[in-house]
Amino acid sequence: MGKRALVMIPGPTEFEPEVLQALGAPTASHVDPGFVDVFGEVLELMRTVWRSPAGQPFVLAGSGTLAMEAVGANLVEPGDGVLVLSTGVFGDRFDDLLSRYGARVTVIRSEVGRGVDWDRVEHELATGDYRLVTATHVDTSTAVRVDPQRLGDVARRHEVLAILDGVCSVAGERIDQDAWGLDAVLTASQKAVGVPPGLALFVIGPRALERFKGRHSKVPNYYCDWAKWLPIMEAYEQRRAAYFGTPAVNHVQALRVALGRIQDEGLDVRFKRHKRLGEACRSALTALGLGIVPENADEAANTLSAAWYPDGVAAGTFLAAVREAGVVLAGGLHPKIAPKYFRIGHMGATGPGELLATIGAIECGLRACGVEFKLGAGLRAVERVYWS
Ligand SMILES: *Cc1c(COP(=O)(O)O)cnc(C)c1O
């Protein structure tokens, strides 16, 4: 081991060399005019990538869970009714997190591999007393993708705030925050955005900011309080330095590079590229005789795939053999099914070349486990999606 391997997990992902160079550059002062410009551009570019001209972007040092925490701490007051649509581990995380801020949480939990039952959501919002509804765009534990447009639509009709956990989707799956009526869309740097772990990123819409400003109680979390960060984000966007907590200077510089690449690629092109990656990956897994965890193809994520092991395959043996062939994959995460499946991240700086290497390594892994299949069938399936 120790030799360089492709990291094909659902975050951290493979990163562009230019992004990594920005991380390794000499660190500027956080009030340096050059850095102030970079931070300002980052905030403007986030509006573009989230498609939320009306939204307020935030960049905090932390991981995706901190972005979830910020939303919970600032938008929930004790006693608020919250409906959590859970399609896996990260939906359940919202339940645990929001409960700690005093929310009365009701969870609509999908069976593993299934999407959201919107009729149930409709009924619950019509009959219950709710202020907020959350959904996970792509639950990284199941690779199930939820329709954020429906989330926004149902939330608007029932006059509750719509919160989208987009940690495994922003800049990989289509999101139109303003047009779809989403009040908060959050992510982290290390997934489809393409910057090593370290930044919590979110864009808050006008209705959510209004809710925050109308709070009856103080935000019970010091670091996450938007009253502290809002003036900072506004200042940097107006190209003035301001201080509450030291920003992660190098990470913000790397994010400027990554968002620039996303803008240059073009959002529609980027979403299509991810869609093709998802299709090619699932088609290869199927060609190798593996079952896909999401039950419906139109609810399968394009940023990662989750597949069942064939009978008799042990996770440890398989993943070690794949690693020996040069590719790092992720094991199962959902506690109900963890030893029975594995996950492949294919987002950000990933193309057909990386996917072919990954499927090739998976074929090696299956062979090492004594699984019978037609050698090359997975590779052939990827090639068919791209070049036939
Ligand atoms: C990764 C992930 C998170 C948590 O992000 P961290 O950066 O690990 O804290 C939350 N939600 C989803 C959907 C994720 O994929």
C-alpha cells in the first residue's frame, strides 16, 4: 500500500491540482485586500452555483454537519414542529440535531432504498402543526435521490420553511434554489464542490432570514449565530474586511478556484456530466450482476452509487482487493444494511477515465472473491454509455 490510489468515495473526492495548489499557497492575512476580493467573489459565485440570486451565502470553517447545525440553531425555536423526511443516515441526523434545539420532530422514514412518500408528506403537513420541513437531496448512506422541487412546492403550499441537505449534491445534481422555493440549501466543501474537507457552505433565502430575524429567543449556539456572521458575509461581499472568527483563508482561496471551475464548465453541462457518470456506473454494476440499493432508477443519485455484494462476498476482502487494484471505495454506512453493500463516489473532478479505472478495480475485487461474471462486462457497459 502507500502507493497513490484513486479516492472514489462519497467525499472527500479527487480534487483538481489547482485547488490543492491554492491550499498550499502562503497564507494571507484575513484582512488582506487580495483575500477580501477572493472572499467576496466566493460569495457571489455561490449565488450563481446555488441559483439563488435572492439568497444570502455563508462560508464557515467546519464540515457539512456544521452547516446542518447552523440551520438548526438559527431557524428552530423550542416547541417548533419540524417534519424530517429521512431517506437514510443523514435524515436521521437532522432528527437528532434539531431535537437538541427543542424542535418537536416528526420523521417520515423511508424503507432503505426507497424515496419519499409525498402523499404522506402532504397529509402530515395538512393535518399537523409545522414550521419547517427538511429533506436530504442525496442521502449518502443509500444513494437515494429526493426531488427538491417537490420539497419546495409542498413547503410553499403549506407555508413552512423548506431545508435541503445538499451535502452530497450541490454542484453535482441540479438545484434551482430560488425557482424551487427552497429556503436553505447546505453543503460541505469536500463533496461535489471539489475542495478538501474544511468548509460548511450554505445559502439562506429571504423567508428563512425573516424567520431568523423574528426569533423570540437568543440563538443557543455561539459559533453558529447568524447575528455574528451575517455582518461578516455582507462586509466581505462589499469588499470590506470584518472579523468575528478567523476564516479558513487557504480553504476560501481553494473554494474560489473550485467555484471558478464550476462556472467555467457551466452548470447545465456539469449536471449532465454527473447524470452520465451515474448512469454509466449503475449500468456497469448491473452488467457485473450486482443489485443497486436505490430501488427505482429515477431515484438513484448521480453523485454516488450504492450496490449490494453478491452472495458470499465479505466486505473486507472485496474492499482490500479493490484497493490493491488502485481504487479506494467506501463500505456500507446505513446501520440496517452496512455489511451488505458498498458505495462509489463519482462527483466533482471525476470523468469516464476514473470511472473505468474504478470498474476495472471492482472486477478485480469480484474475481478475488471468487464471484463469477464475464470479465470486462463492467468496462464494456461504461464504454457503451460514453462511446457508442
Ligand atoms: C457527508 C454528508 C453530511 C455530513 O457532512 P460532514 O462534512 O461529514 O459533516 C451530511 N449530509 C449528507 C447528505 C452528506 O453526504
